[in-house]
Amino acid sequence: MFLNCEDKKSNTKNKVETSKVIVDSVVDTNKLTDADSDSLTRPFPRLNSKNVMEFFLEYDKKHKENKVRITTDFGTIDILLFNETKFHRSNFIFLTKQKYFNGTQFYRVINNFMVQAGSGDDKVTAKKRGYIGKYLLPPDTKRGFKHDRGVVSMPSSDIDNPHKLASPYEFFIVQQRGGAHFLDGDYTIFGRVTSGMDVVDKIAAVKTDDADWPLQNIYIRNVEILE
């Protein structure tokens, strides 16, 4: 089996404004209506490849939270996000505050390797992504972190992607005992599990189809910021 962590499922006028309203605003993306996607009163710009880095550069200045709790169908997982990978940390905090992850699934599970989450097979997830924007994040793989058991990393997009640009809506947790160090240098590690690896092990042990999707959907019910 070839194991990797690519996502399987899935102009100057765009310069980001950095006002307090844009940087600090929160949208519950689970409550979007069809009219919201084209709203002229968006609290933040629709993110894309041209504005995303500037947006998160400003976002990082005001949002320093780095501890989150993921509530799943199997229990809770606490994660510490690394300040060294600030764009990836800020992205996760931003998506958490927009409640993007709530209702998404663990959609790729390989026992004794990893569990991957943040996507879904429903229209709601697609609508949330459409509202937030289509963008990728550059890899940040030279911080000295290794793909040890329990680290949180970001898969690359499934597009033609020689530079391993990260797919920002998904993440995976290494479950493999002894780590999965063959991934080092290819994927950005941006956090680690501080509590709940027993939950990760339970998720990893479920039965899956030929595409590694659990036969019974496993949902992220809530992601909350602890501090």
C-alpha cells in the first residue's frame, strides 16, 4: 500500500484590508444561507492564493490562541498548536472560530498510520468552503518537528502540486507507534495531541472501505479554543 497524506476527496484588487472588523470577525459557517455567499457585507475577504498570506500575517498579530479541543463521536482530543508554524496555527484558529470543522468528518483512516479529518460528503461542507475561499498554504517543514506519534500535520492538496502546498481545511494525526518519519519534510507539522490519543486509536481501528473512508461516518461535533 502506498501511504501518503494527500487530500483524496476532495489581481492587486484582492489586497487584504487589515481593519479590526475584518481580522476579528467571526461567522458561524454552519448557519450560512444561499444569500450569504454573495453578501456585500462580508466580515472578512474571500480568501484566495493572492490575499491569504497577508490575511494570516495580520490575523496572527491579534489571535495568539494555541490550545484547542476536538470533540468527536469517540471522545475528545486536546491539541497544542505550535507558534513556530504561525500561518498554519492561525489558519486552524481562524477556521475554528468560523466553526468550519463542526460537522466535518474523519474521512480517511488507516490503522497504525494516521487519521485524517476536516472534510465531508455533504453540501454543507462545500458551502462553508465556498464562503471562506479557495486557497492553499505554503509548506513550513524546517522547524525541526518530526512526524512522531501524536503530531498534527497538514496534508497536501490533490491538485498538480509539486511544492506540496497544504490543503488548509484538512489535518491528520499520526497514530503510528514509533512515528511515520517517512513523511518528514513533505508535510507541515503544526501541533501535537496533549490528551486523547486513546480516542485517536479508537478512530484508527474502525472498519473502512477501499478508499479508507470509515464504513460508519465519524463526525467532529465541535472544535473549541481552550486558550
